[in-house]
Amino acid sequence: MDQAGAHTSAPTFHALQDHDVTASGLTKSFGQNEIFKDVSFRLVRGEAVALVGGNGTGKSTLLRCLLGLIPFDAGSVQLLDHDIASANRAGLRTLRAQTGLVAQKHNLVPRLSVLTNVIHGFLGQHSGPRYWSQSFAPAQARLAAMEALDKVGLAHLASRRADRLSGGQSQRVAIARALVARPRLLIADEPCASLDPSAGEEIMAMFFDLVRSEGVTVVFTSHHIDHALTYGDRVLGLAEGRLKLDATAASLAASDLRGLYD
């Protein structure tokens, strides 16, 4: 941990910068099991931040706390300029409508078409049956979904059932669904966890080409050190329940990150 710790410093928050997420003193436990304590960082608008650390260090839990999906024990989260803890259910829904999520499991609806699954990306912004199926969706939503599929190279599979896709194709659909509503913030939890190395590299390259062209703020978890250094502008490292690393990717070497897994 010495190498990684050498890059650790108290976060400096700059008032003149726009931030999409601010976590201050964030602490979370499950029963007697402390997951992390006193975690503080900010996500500058438009940057990509890699969140790394070994299994069980709380990366996925931290992401869920940022979105208000689970409560935290202490600290605060400002998400898109709003305090998560004080937001009511309607307020949280409004905030989440401005975020996209790419989970480890793609969570597509197996028996529905690829196009319908992408249209579901609008459900955070619109309720009601018009967005449950491509047959009822507004023309503008169908067009946006087709454009999103075209960006991930799958427009030709719009009518295919989701359960007939390969793993890489399924992940591309999940990315299209996350981006179709043009979110301000995108959270990706191990976006390549289920893919072989070659397919994973292809998906990561495509994914970050898209999010950078859209100017989306991204925080992503990864066990791949090379992905963190290649695609992250900044790297956060969790170990032993603490934020041990907060540094620009350009200032780090692979050896600095390996220390987080000791």
C-alpha cells in the first residue's frame, strides 16, 4: 500500500469548478461490518473517474450510495447540485432521470426486442405504458433509440429478441439504453466484467468514445488496471475501508494501483 498511499492527499475542492457529485465523509456499514469510512471526493463535470480496489472493498456499495439507492451512515452526497439525504422520493426520481447506469448484469428484458430495451432508458424520465414497448412509444423515442443503437453498431439488430444476443451485443444494448436519454452523469459498475479480454477492450473503447463525445461525467469501477489508466482522467482507490488513492491517471503507473490489491 505504500506506493498507492504516496499519491494520497486530502481532496482539494475548487469552488470555481462545476461538480456533478460531491461525497463528503461518506461512511457505510452493514451491521458490524464497516465497508468504508470518511470517503470524500468530487467528480468534475465532464471527467471520467475510475474507482478501483480489491473484491469486497465497497466499490459497488459506494456507487449505490451516490445514487441514493441505499442509505449511508454518515457524511453527505451532493448529486447534480442536490443533497441526496434530504431529497424525497420524487426528488430522487428526478435526479436519477439525469443519470445513466450500466450494471455488471445487463438487466435486459429477455423476451423483448433490442429496440424496446433501449426505449426503456426513457423510463427514468417518463412513466406509463407508452415507454414499455416500441409499439406504443412516441416516434421521437423510437428515433432516439435507433440512433443510440446505431452508435453502438447494433441498429441492424433492433428487432431481435434480447435473449438471442451474445454477451458483447447485450452489453452494447445496455450502453445504448444508458445513453439514450442523454444523461448528465453515467455510472458504470464493471462494464466489462462478463466479457472476454478482447471483447472487453472493444466495448471499453467504444463506450468511452461515446461518453467523451457527449461530454458525460463518468465514474466506473474496474478490476483492470490498464482500463483505469487508459480510460480514466482520475483514479480513486479503495482499500482497507478508506480512500487510499486520489490522483490523475497521467501521474500513475500500474505498480501504484497494484498496491491497492495487496
